[in-house]
Amino acid sequence: MKGTLADVWGKHRRKLVKALHRSDRDRFDALVLDLLDLALHGQPPTAPWHPTIMRIGVDTALTLAKEAPPDPELLAAAVALPWYDNGLLGPRSPLSARGRPLDWTAAMVLAMAPAGLRGEIENDGYVRQLAALPPLLRATAILERAFAGAAQQGPGMPLGPALAFNDAEVAALSTGIPPTLLPPGGLPPGPPPEPLPPPVGSPAEAIELVRKHAKEPFGSHRLFVEGDPGFVVTGTELVYQVRWDVPPSAIRPLGGPITYPGDTETIRYDEPGWIVDRVTREVHPVDLAGSTLERYVSARRIFPLPPGWRLEARPPVPEGLVAMLPLSAVATVQPMLGQAIARYAAVLATESWPDYLVAWRIACETVDALLTAGYGDPDTLTAGLLAAQGPAPTDTVVDETSALWHTLAGQYALAARPAPGETDASGAARRAARLASASPEVRAVAVANAEARLTVETALFGVAPASREAELSALS
């Protein structure tokens, strides 16, 4: 960093380091400077709004330091948050796509920074995102938006319409937060949050939505396929990708191109398909060639706080997986934990690590359900972990080449977990019939896995997917 921004940081740094132990100050500097350098990558080294954004972050950290322990990672995340807030300077993408393993400071910033594109900012979704975080992280986000709202009324206004939380939103997030870390009241109460739509709970539901939008144009053309060839659906986090199950040559234009005043050429998609947002139920006709899906997911993905976070003596991020397991099961499944941690560590260098955590949450909920049902032997509990899958079938807790798949636990898991199409109404009935002759252990893993997916998806969406409830009913 050069010039004004470095000068501003040097001036405010003196106030902040007083809250830290002397032995942590150099590390704190390094954490902050690394995050700021990353946020400014590809941008001019100075800009009129940089001092304002620096002041927002520093004021947030200074206020937080009054109640928080002397934690250099937490305070560095507070300083950096405004630089990754899409309501201010810019998006989270420089941090989420940095290509190196995740550390706790970056993880905290990603968990607190709002998901969505600039221009799509709405506090209802942001409140739901923050509600899952520990009190001090919620307080950091509340303070940052309060300082941002005040700064926008003065000189040097930052880019973007950052919205301070109103009284109702602060109240919804305030549980466990010390009163001194909450902004003063008096903000307009705002309208009550809109009820959540029912989530898209299965590939079959995604296809049903796509059929309703099939006449919408792809670029400049309406397209069709003869007959009813079916669709191919793949899952990525909270999104389904849908395409016709035919070669591109079988997809034909319907009528002439659609043009609008000012168009200079028609647009033809190379790989027409749809993105179905499982949370909002929105259906987007897109060209699936290239990185369309990755760009859509990257902008809207919610990065959870990795398991294992605590205020002091945090374990390395990969080892935090153990914190989600029921304590009584840790020793029993110890032989596979090393493989799970190694796979997680590798995934943490990519943007898809939240998908892995969905699978791990399902795995741990499955183990908890098995313990409750009286199954505590190593093979059945390990099968419960192995049977878990994230949004895509490849989102498993250990690598597909692992020797564990060839053990008794692996056989249980492969028999118990649903095949494609076995989680919908008719498919769930077929699966129940298939499992009727299976061993008690396989049936127990299948039911526990269905219960776990219902629990985890309800937490992800805020609403229980009807298809998960129907699936569990068919198996019970």
C-alpha cells in the first residue's frame, strides 16, 4: 500500500494496538495489511473514499475492543470487513478466490460480509446470514453498518448504498451481544421481514419450475426440443443447474430472433440451460458454456463460519471439523477422521468448501441420530459419516478413492444413501421398498441420513423442504 491509505492506517494503528498484547502486534499488522492488499488488488493504490472506509473499519474494531478479548484475528477481521462489504467498496471475491488455504481471519470476514451482487442488497437476507454467527461477529457487522451509515452523511462518501440495520433488525441479532456494542436506538423500525418462500427441495422440484419457465427466451431466441426428452440436474450449494438431456443439435429455435430497439446483433446461447435458486425459487435462463454457474454461485454463496471457532485458542481451521461430532463418537470414528480432515484441508483452498461443510453437517447429524437410536458400533457410525453427501454427489466427506468404501462401513453407506431420483415422492417409495430387505444397520443409516438432511436443509433455508419431510415419512 502506498500514500494516503498507508498513512491513514499508520495513524489509526496506534489506537488499536493498545488493545493487544505486545507479542501479537506485529502479527496483527501483518493480518490487516494482507487483507487490505488483497482487497485493493487491481485497483488504484489511492482513491477518495479509501480514508472513509479505513475509518469505518478502525472505528468498528476500536468499539469491539472495549468488550472483546485481545484477539488479533478478530480485530483484524473487523478492520477489513468494510473493504469486502458489497454495500461499500466491493465484493468478497478477492478473498474467497485467493487460492490459498483459509485462515480464521479470512473465514470471519467471509462469514460477516453480505452475500449477493452490488445492487441486490437487502437486509432481510443479510440478517438471516448473520443470525447463525457468534455474538461478537454479529456485533461487528452491526457496528460496521452503523458507522458506514453515519459516514455516508459526511464528506468522502464510500461507493455503494450500505444500509444500517433498523431497530427491529438489531433486536433480531442482539442475543448475547453486550449492550455497549449495540448502536443507540431511534432508527426507524422498518417493515417486518417477508416470510421465506418454500425452498426447492429436490431435482424434481427444480424441473417442475423449469417447465413453467420453458418459454422464456435464451438471449435473442426462444428454444424448444421435440417431445419430452427429460432434463439433467446437478446441484451446487444452494443452486440447481438444469439442462435438456439431449445433444445441442437437438435444441432448435422457435420462431425468429427477438430483437429490441438498439440491438446490433442477435445473441445465441451455445449451451442453453437454467439456474434454479433453491432459496428464492428464481429461474434464470442462461448459457451454461464457460463459467456462468460458477459466477452466479460465487456472488451469492453464503460462507458459514467454519466449525471449531472460539474466542481463544482456536484450533487450525481443518481440525475444527472434530468440534461438530458428538463427543461420545469421536474415539469410535477416529480411524476416518484423518482422511476427512485431509480432504477438508484441500477443499479449503477453493471456493467450494461450504459444500463440503454441508456434507459434514449431515454426517454429524446422522451420527447423532444413530447414537440416539442405540447404534454405537464403529462400522455403523462410520457408515453414517460416509453416507453423507453435500449438494452434489461428489461432495462426500472422504475421497472417492478411499479404501474405506471397500470396508463393511463403506458397504453399509453405499447401500443406505439415496441414489439419484430416490429422494422424491415416488423415488422415496422405491427406496423404501429396496431397503425393506436390507440389514438393520443399513436401514438405520438410511433413516438417520434422511433425518439429518431434513435438519440441515431446514437450517440452510429457514424452512423445512416438503420433499425432505415426505422422504422421511416414506422411510419411517
